[in-house]
Amino acid sequence: MKNLLMSLKFIVLIIILSHIILFTKLSLVSCNYKNNIDFNTINNILPTSNSIKKYLKTKNYNIENFDVDIEPGMKTAIIRFMPDVNNKPFLTKKINLIWSTNDINKIITFTSLPLPVEFIPMLENEYNPRDELTPESTLNAINLLNGTNFSFSDIEIKINESNHNLMITPKLNGNFTGSTVEIINEPISLNQLFPLDNIGNVYIFKEVLDSYISSHNSIINTKILASVLEVAGDRNRFSGFYKETLKLLIANSFFSKNKIKLFIDKKTQEGTLKISANNFKNIINESTIIFKFKIITNPKKFLNFKNKIPNNNEEINVTLDKTYIKDTIDILRYDLVKKIIGQDFANKYKDILYDEILLISFDNNKKEAILTPKPGSKLFAVSDQESQEHTLIPHYTLKVIFK
């Protein structure tokens, strides 16, 4: 009997171990993401970046490694790898989209769009907002929210002046069909503002990390906080519509216990940033988000000659000996990077410069263009104007004079 019990215990142990080994193997397999996208068309898909990411996730791609841009017309999309991802098979790839439907009720799936603070009257019962809500600004927000690229040739937007709800209707004889979609002016969660919470690498100066470590985690380091939020904003473009709202939320959170918690592991330099809101100004409802990131203390390149650190708000003058029009701005971006940093760098990243360098203005009469690297860029070191005092990384622009 004793031998039988020993045998049974041994069998049970073998079964448990086999399950552990099997689970371990399954776990290892599930983390072995595919990298090379070896197809050119996605069939039966909604023409949204969110749907494409969901599709790629089912095919075992790590969607945190890239962004998806829907092109005008929404028949094609650009899959764009993050510049700092290792072993990239490509930087960008164009994919054809065969729609599952052209019904806007199926395509526009996020229908809550609260009014940002800059569009709200500063005094009660008096209409004096800092900015006016327009069809153009709402179209941009709807596209960012839903991962679409509608134009006014596709849809018509009407704004209800009393409650600021939006009515979206497909244009007659256009590419889209369906009944009117109503976008409701109601609060959203922090997770809706930032659907991607694993934001990857955050680049800061070593002295900034050292100052955080020396604080023994007892205070919020605004320098790191600003850098993390810049990257979070870049990976979650829709949040840019609420930039002023988020600035107020962060400012108010400093005076509320447990609203913001920043932690960075000194050994791994992996960190988390927890932000909580409690029905903030009836825009962000009661919700919490935790960003995950890794600190890199090797700063990116400054888009300046000899990698010189610009002064805050400096305008860098660059002369290019070519002629450009607004439609060839991507060639100007390439030539600009080639002249400042070099041809090898420009060739390596030419396919994503359109997303890494923002055009502020273009004047064909004066033959000049004003550009700036985007805040949160994974190629260039830069901050926005509000954050530069905290990050110690300047905001700067480039004034390009051409023929």
C-alpha cells in the first residue's frame, strides 16, 4: 500500500511538472513575435488603424513596435516601424485594404468626444472660449479617435451648438454609406485617451535620471514626467486634442494625494507612471492609467549642425540649393537631414521623416519653410515649448531658405 501511494504521488508530480513544462513552452512561443510582414493586402478589414493592429496582433505581431497610418481614400495603409526597434525588416510598408464594409456606422466605433477645455467658456453662462470648435478641428479629432482618414469629400459634419454633439453623414454618391452617426459630448476615460500604455523607450539626459535616483523615489520628478508624457502623446495621437485639458489635470494632480505615481527601477531603468482622474471638468471620467516604459540615457541626435544643443526656442537657419513646392516637402525634409546630419542617416530614415519632422509653415513667395522635429520623436532630441524647462531638452525650429 505504501509503495502504491508513493507511485501515485510520483505520477501526480510528473503530471504537474509536465503541465508546467507545457505552460512554459507555450509562454515562450507566445512571446516569439513575428517581425517581417510578408503580405501586401488585408482582406475583409475595416479601414481603420485600430482594426489593422488587431488583425496583426492575431497574426502574432508585436503591435507596440509600430504605428499604422491610413492614407487618404482609406484604400491603403502605411505600417511604420518605430525607429528604435531592433532587427527591423523595413521602416515602412504600404498595405492594400479590401474593406469589409463602407458603412460609417461600422467604421466610426468610438462615439464619445467631450469638449476640450480650450473650447469651453471660461466664465459660466458666457460664450468666450479660447478656441472655436470647427468642422475642421472635429474632423481631425474623429480621425484620430477612430484611426480613420476621412475627408470632407467623404462625410459631412454638423455641430449642435446647444450641446456640442456632432452629426456625421456620408456624402451622397461618395465612397461611404450608412445613416447619420452621432458623436456625443460626454466624458471619456484615460484609457480611451491613451489606448497604448506600453510606450517603449523614453530618452533623457543621464543627469536627469541621476537626480530622480538621488530623490529616493520620494518626489515626482517633473523632468522625467514631462519626457514620459511627450512620448505617450506621440504614441497616442488622439490625446493631442486634449493637450490643454491634460496639462490642467497634471497640474491639479500635484496637489492631490496618489493622483500621480512615478517609479523607475534603478537597475533595469524600466518604469511606470500612474495617473488618476476623478471626473476632471466633466471631460475625463473617473479612471486610472499606468504607462510602462524604459529609460534610455543615451540622448538622440539634435537636428542641428555638429549635433550642437540648441538654445530654448532657437531658430536654426539652413539654406538648401534646390527648389521646392509644398507637394515636395518630403524631399525638403530629406535634403534638410542630409545636409545637417549626413546622407547615411537621411537614407536610413527617409521613409519616416514625414512623421518625425513637422511642417509649421511654407511660403513659396518668400522661398522659406519653418519646420521642427516632433516632440516625442524617436529620432531627434526635442521638447515642446511647455516642456523644455522640465526636460532640459530645448524646443527649436529650423528656418529653411530655398531657391
